[in-house]
Amino acid sequence: MGKRLDGSSLFSNINTGLTNSFSQIANQYSDGVTLENLNKALTNTNITNTAYGATFASYLNSNFSSVDKNGDGKISADEIQSFMNNIATQGLTREQIMALGSTTGMTNSLQETVLAHFDDIDKNHDGKVTNQEINSYGVESEVEKQKIADRNRIINNMSMFYGDSTEKYEGSLLDYKYLDEES
């Protein structure tokens, strides 16, 4: 049985990364987290040499206006918290996963799986995946794998009805009946 998908680490690590980057930048510049300070942060080794620094600072820089809700030119602690709450409840876009996922400690296989099956995981088709949708998809994948395993077990045990062949067959139950006729 395959490993179940769990997106909770993805969401918590993105939250940690954005929050830590915000805090580092806010502490580094006395006038707060402004677009100008974010640009400076991208070349500041005190920030870029941290685990999350450059990637998350770059993300905040690129998405400044969507985080700065009141439009005052600064990202406040309340605005970053509101942004994080929105991600937690509304989910992540494909672009957010591509930009932030690999720096969160999420395994490449999880990121690749989520991106490859993004449209199937996104059950409500809003262009975002939530932790609940990722977990649900993982359960569905396990159920599907179990159905295939059960079908193959049944087919392989049907040899007493349709001959002595014990070859594994990937077709449907009805196809199995006609195997000898096609050979």
C-alpha cells in the first residue's frame, strides 16, 4: 500500500517560512517591511543565508500588494497573519506550491505528486488545494490501489473457473473469460 498524502507539513512550513522571513526583515529594518526593504533583503546575507530567507522574501516582494491589504506601503504583523490564515483556510495555488514548496522541507515526491494531480486534488475547482483536499486525495488513491489489488486477487483466484492459468492480468473480469480465445 502506498504512502498516504499529507499536506499538513506543507502548510505549516510555508506558514513558518513566511512568518520567519517577515520577522527577520521587520527586525532588520526600523521602518518595517516595505517594498524597498524587501528589495534590500534580497541582497542582505543576514536574511538570504537563512533556511527560508531568500525564497520567502522574494515571494513577499513579488506578492506585496496582495499581502499589504490596507495599501499603506508596509506589511504589518496583522497583515501577514491574515495572509497566513487565508492560505490555511483557502488553500495554495499551483504557483504558490511551485514557488514555496521545495523550500519548506516538503519532499520532492510530495510536491511532484500534488502538482501532477493538482486538478484532481482540487475537488471544488477553485484553483487552490487545501490540506483537507490533499489528505482526501491520498485516501482516495489508497482506496483505488486496494481495489486494483482486490480485483487482481479475485482474477488470479478465478483460475478454477477458467483454467489453470495463474498469470496476473490487468484487464477487467469480463476480459479474463476470453483470454484463451484471443491467444
